[in-house]
Amino acid sequence: MANLRDIRRRIKSVKNTAQITKAMQLVAASKMKRAQDQATAGRPSADLLNRVLNHLKEHTTPEDHPLLNAKGTGKDLVILVTTDKGLCGPLNTNLLRLITTKVSKDADFITVGSKGRQAMARTGRKIAADFAVKDPVSFAETKPISDFAIEHFLSGQYGRVLVAFTNFVNTIRQDAHIETLLPITPIELGAKKAYLGSADSGVIANSSSGVNYGGYIFEPSPEEVLNVVVPQYVGSELYQMILESRASEHSARMVAMKAATDNAKQMIKDLTLDYNKQRQAAITSELLEITTAMRALE
């Protein structure tokens, strides 16, 4: 059994740890609010772009734009979005486990975050590029990533571009996802979109020079609009996925640090109880020794 000095040292050590985890919890909570607001604010824009593009695809053919053309040849390029720091619970572990089971071993990777880069290096996966994204995330930082993916997809080097990220559901729940970015398909973010699988019932009035396409008017033509919208769509979707990952990171870290702080407080209570029990036993033993000595002197 540990003596009183050892228990006091352990109590002091746990208290110091609790102070650190409490401070990290508060920092993560402040970052979490900003990241969550940024992610949820970007969802309507991402939904609208997805909706417009779905209508465009209904009135064009895949051959109208190379990013819509499912080539079906070449290996996969995976954009892996992880965290730069740890202490965020099983967030990265769940995503990397999904990579192991769902992604082919010959796939190349674009890593966003040091944890993903380190994991891919350990497992011997090929890293085609590595990008760093600061906090808070800006679109200007994510655009080179989408440009790199588009360039290599159009070159025919890769048949698909996938994105592995953690989707933010709420503060407690974050789900690992792998979505297809190229060739372009409807991408689900947060929750299932109401327009998926159903046509838009709204109709916009015809203009003097436009043609109505299922509620949208494309001028001068769907093909012309497609050339402008598609690259913007790819960059916007990737940006939204990174926002989702960043919101998930800060939420998971806040929850993990809160759990660590609560566990430290409970450990301090248990150690204090043990300390008091041993101190009481020591005092009782000393009293017995004194009483025995006094009786021996009588």
C-alpha cells in the first residue's frame, strides 16, 4: 500500500493534470463554437450548388464536361482530411479504420493534416501531396487542393477522386465518411438532402432569351453554365468537407478534455479518501502505542 507521501504526490500530480485538461477544454470549446458556426453557415451554399448542378446534369450529357465523365480507369486518389493535433478521442482512429476497409491498397493520397500524413507513411501508402490548412479555414487555402485534384483527374492519371473526412452531426456525434468528389455525384453533408431523388416542383417564369429547365433558367445554355459552375462546385464541396472535419475536431477534443477533467476530479476524490483513511489509521496506531506505553509505566 502506498504511504501518505506517495498519495500526496499523486493527488498533486492529478490536480496539475486536471488544470491542463480544463484549460484545453475551454480553448477547444471556444474554437468549437466558431468552427460549428462556420460549418453550418456553409451548408446552405453547398446544398444550393449541389441542387443547381443536379438540374444541370439532367439537361446535359457527361460528355459536356470532363469532370462529369465517369472514366472508370486509373486508380483512386483519396483526399484524407485529419487533424494536426491529437487529444480528440477516436476521431482520427475511426477515419483511418474506414480507410483501411473501404479504400484499395494501391490508391494514392492527398493528406490534409499531420495525423493522416503520419498514418499513411507508417502503413506505406503513397502520398501524392500534402497540404496544411490553418484554423479558421479559408477558401483560399483549400482551393489549391481542389485544383491539384482536378488537374490530375483530367490528366487521366486517376479514375476517381475520393474525400475521406469526418462529418459533423452534433457536438457528441461525428461520423467518418468517404465520398466521391470526381467524377461529380450528389454529395451528402450533415443530413440527407430533401431534393435527392425528387425533381423540383417549382417553376421559374421564362425570360425573353432563356429556356426553362425544371425550375431553373440557364443562359446562354446549360453547357456554358456548366463550364463555370463545375470547377466552383468541386472547390466548394471540398471546402465544406474540410469545414465539417474542423468542426468535428474541435467538438471531439472538447468532449475528450471534459471527460479527462471529470475523470481527474473523480480520481482526486478517491485518492483523498484513501489518504484520509491511511492518515486516520496512522493516528489510531500512534494513539494505541502511546496508550500501551503509559500502561507499561504504571
